[in-house]
Amino acid sequence: MKKVLCWLLALLLTGFLALFGASFAAARVVEPGMKEGGTAASDSVQQMELRLIREKIEELAPIYEFSADAALNCVTPELVAEMNQQTALWWNSILVNGETTDAPSFDTQNLVAALAEDYAGRGLSAENAELRATEAANAVGESILRIVLPLRLPLVGKGLTEASSRVDLGNVIRFLLGIRWAALALCALLAGLIALLESRNLRLCLPYIGSAMGASVLVIAAGCVLYALTGVDTLIAGASPSLSAQYGSLLNSAVIPLFVYAALLLAGCAACLILCRRPHEPKAD
């Protein structure tokens, strides 16, 4: 009967060890966005966005008949960094308060002036050049916003408004972030109960705890394989290259800690199984 209880507790321990790993990895993704002021995208992601913006401007130039160089001179790394900071504040408001602030916006004033000068150089009157420049600058600004924040903002805003009317999203997110610590506490409790059942010889509890550690690694690995088979990365890459870059950066911030955690579990599993197999040292006379 005691062995049956130990294996049942080991099964529960397996689940909570896997839950702690998954919730800890998820928290590593969410917590940076909840810091005061939010956390902007990494430099590598911003460089990718800048490249995509420049490619988009070159596509729009023949459509709106303006010089791509005139627009490219107005799109600087500092501008992309500012747009990303606005996006970070927008996400921070969602994660902390469960509501959206004003969406990030691109100030087209300098771009309009540059394009108006370009159009005027092509022989257009000042009034027509201003109109054409405003139209082209708005198109460029919308493209920049879709690259930096590749979401349908009206749809997101409506969804958040509907959700906020039913639950307090900020408190729900904070509760979900606390699941990892509850899971860790339950892991300690279950390991303690197994040790208590084998209190006469604590070495006998090591096979159960070690098996739970090893099994939780298998659960985590199975989850990763199932995720890979869903093809989410391919779908996102096909929908938006900038969203794919941002998603990849977030995924890395979750996957790396999860792999480290799995490695620690494997080491713990090996240590427990080795220690439980060590022969008893003979007693001294």
C-alpha cells in the first residue's frame, strides 16, 4: 500500500514539475512587458523591422510616384526605436490594466515635408505637391505601424473591451503568473510526503522523486514536439515577417529557460537514481 501511495504521489509530482516549467517559461515572456514603461523589442528585431520598412517604402515609391530616397532619409533607427517604445507602452497597459491606451502613431510631419519637396521638384504646384505628399506619407505611416505592431488594432480593442466587461484582465494575468509558485510549493509538498512515507530510510524515496523528474522531462519534450508539429511558426511567418521576428524573440525567451530547467531535472533524476543504487557502507565494528 505504501508503494502505491508513493507512486501516486510521484505521478502528481510529475505533473506539477511540468506545470512549473511551462508556467515559468510563460512568465519569462510576459513579465518584461509588465515592467514600468514596458520593454521594447530587442535590437535584432528592430533592425529587422527597419529593413522591412525600407523594403516597403521602395515598393510604395513607384505606386505613389515619389523618390524612395526622400522617404528613406526620414526613416531612421531612432524612429523605429521610438515606435517600438510606444508599442511597449501599449502592451504594458494591456498586461497591467487590461485595457489599451492610444495606439502607436507615426508622426508624418517630416515625411510630408520631404515628399512635398520631392513632388515640387517634379513640376507639381505647391498645393498638389502637399496633397500628394500627405497621401503618400499616410500610406508609408500605415505600413510602418503594421510592421512595428502587426495586429488588427480595432479587433484587438473590441476584444479587450468585451473581455474587460466580464473579468478584471489585469488581476487574471497576475493570478496566472502566480501559478508557477503554487506549482513549485506543491512540488515541495509532494516530495516531502514521499520522503515522509519512506522516513525509515530516506534513500528509498529517491527512486520515486527521480522517476518523477525524468517523467516530467518527457512531458515537457512531448509538449515541445506537439507544438512543433502544429506549424504555428510557418503560419505566422506567412502572415507577417515582422510578427514572425517578434514572435521568435519571445519564443526564445521562453524556450531557453525551459531547456535549462529540463537539463536540471535530468541531472536531478540521474543523481537520485545513482544515489538510490549505491550500496550501503558496512557498519564499523
